[in-house]
Amino acid sequence: MVQAKIYYDADADLGLLSGKTIVFLGFGNQGSAQAQNLRDTGIPNEQIIVANRVDSYAESAKAKGFNVEHDFSKAASVADVVFILIPDQVQPRVFNEQFFPVLKSTATIVVASGYNVFFNLLKFQPGQDVVMVAPRMIGSSVRSLYEKGRGFPCFVSVEQDGTGNGWPVALALSRAIGATKQGAIASSVREETAMDLMAEQALWPNIIMMFREAFNVLQEAGCSDEALCYEMWMSKEPAEIFERAADDGFVLQLKHHSTVSQFGQLNGALKLDGTAMREHFRDILHNQVLNGKFCTAFSKIEEDLEKEGSENPLNELYRKSEEMPLVQAEKRVRARLAGLV
Ligand code: NDP
């Protein structure tokens, strides 16, 4: 069993950020939340630069009082720290072409997800620090929990300690964005990528498939669209179950259900043989995720994801998902609820 180290505010020295120029590349979900948290922690506004193209994100940063730089190379050349907070798939293009060539040789580069560092898609100089500070929360919660004086779960790691000061700086930055208040868990880009992609490519696809098939069988048995949609997800019962699981325990949340339900769920789950599923998960993890097979395939289609219509492979997947009886039924129910039929 691996027990991770957990870092708290007391482990981090904000003084290490004194006088450092901190650039936020991107002002979207995470960029906007993390930049505001960092400033509210007491990092002077004149030390912070938001690097963003001319658009509504830049306008939003300006409206919040940030210094905005549209010329990425200019921002990169003065940065002591750069938080890369643009979508993962565009990071290699933007960072390698516009930041890497001019970034200081001792700069600290911060990623919020392990993907590009684990798969060696970003370029770094040997004297630079490369750290991961990866909130396990959407940006709006990173901000709202900070504003409430609470922390949020976060992973932290140092992947390249070019200056020899990587860990203290990583912890100072984590504290500045509010990530050590609740405890930042020591992790790695390998661990973060394995867990993220495993959930995205194995766990959730199976859950979607199981909902789809349960829906199909119950529909065949004569259940109505309305009853099925509400029973299965529109009542928000599954969301509540996961909320209880986080608060009370993964299994102990069952105590909130009826006795019939508790018996049915535990008896059913313990009887199911998970061997084939475990093999399937292992296969995805090792032969699709960790060996880089998915990453290579995804890099080939990455630019197509910005295309319109059927040339965009993601649009095609959404189109195909429309064929699922579950999706068609939900459309009918939502149209009826909106009074459209
Ligand atoms: P967003 O999709 O919110 O990023 C939007 C920002 O990226 C905007 O500032 C946008 O500006 C900029 N951007 C988008 N495309 C480009 C481009 N081609 N060139 C330059 N800038 C671009 O990103 P997230 O905040 O969701 O994700 C940022 C990082 O945080 C990722 O590594 C992600 O994995 C990680 N993360 C995200 C979480 C989340 O909840 N979303 C949770 C934890 C980690 P413009 O439109 O001007 O280009």
C-alpha cells in the first residue's frame, strides 16, 4: 500500500514568491480561479500577468483588474513562473512555439494536469522546474471554496527539479492558489494521468454502457420514458448517492437507502464476478493509457477537434450517441417538460 504525503499551509513559505513575475497562460475555468485566488492570498497585482489572445477571456481578466498581455513571447520572456492553464490539447503548440524559446532558463512551469508532461509533449530546459498543481475541482469551485475560506482537494508534484528549489516553490504556489488549505496530496504526472484517463476511458464508458443497457431492458419491459429518465438520473438521485459516498463512505452511504435497497445492492455487488472487468481495466490502463497508444492517436486528431460539423470527430461521436434509445427518450421528456409537445 502506498501512503501519500500531504502538504498543508504550514509546509509552504509564501515569501519564496516575493518579487517573482507570475504569468497565467489562459484565463478560462482554472486560469481565472487560480489567478484570483493567488492575488487574494496577497501576491501583488503588479507581479501577475494574464497572457491571453484578444477576446472575452482577456476582457474578463482586464475587468477583474489584471495586467493582460496579448503577446505571448513578451509575457514568457519576463516570467519567473508560468501557469499553463489553456486546454491540454493546445498546450504543446502554444507553449513549445511561443513560451519555450524565450522562457528564462530557471523558470518554474506549472501544469494543472499530468497529461502533457507524462507523455513528453512539452519542451523544457534542464535548469527549469516543472511542477504539477492539479486541483481535483472545476474552476468555479476552486474559486468559491477559496472565497469561503475553505480548501479544495489537489495533487502536487515536482517532475523536474532544475533549480534544486522545485518543491519549496511548488508548495508556495500551491498555498497561494489555496490548494494546501485542505491538504495537497503528493502525487506524480504518471499517477494523475493513469487515474484520469482510466476513469475517462474505462470506468465512465462502462457506467454509460450500463445505464444504456439497463434503460433498454426496462423500456422493453414497458416502462415509460418519463419514469425511466426520472428514476435513473433526472431526479438527481445518482448525484446524491455520490455526494453521500464522499461524506459518509463509499459503502456506508447505503444506510440512507431502504432495507430492500441495501440488501439488493450489497448482495448483488458481492455476487458479481469482477475478474473479466478487472482484466478489461488492466488492458485499458496498460495497453491504451500508460503505453501512450491513446496519446499518439489523440494527437493525430487533435487539430480536427477545432473543425465545424461532421469533420470534427467529437461532433460525430455526439451524433452517434443520439441513436441511443435513452437519449431519444430524454429528448422527448425534456420537450414535453418545456411544453414543446
Ligand atoms: P479552458 O478551456 O477554460 O481554457 C480556456 C483558456 O484557454 C482561455 O483563456 C482561452 O483563451 C485559452 N485558449 C484556448 N485555446 C487557446 C489557443 N489555441 N491558444 C491560446 N489560448 C487558448 O481550460 P481549463 O481551465 O478547463 O483547463 C486548463 C488546465 O487545467 C488543463 O490542463 C486542464 O486539464 C486542467 N484542469 C481543468 C479542470 C477543469 O475543471 N476544467 C480541473 C482540473 C484541471 P482564448 O479563447 O483567447 O484562446
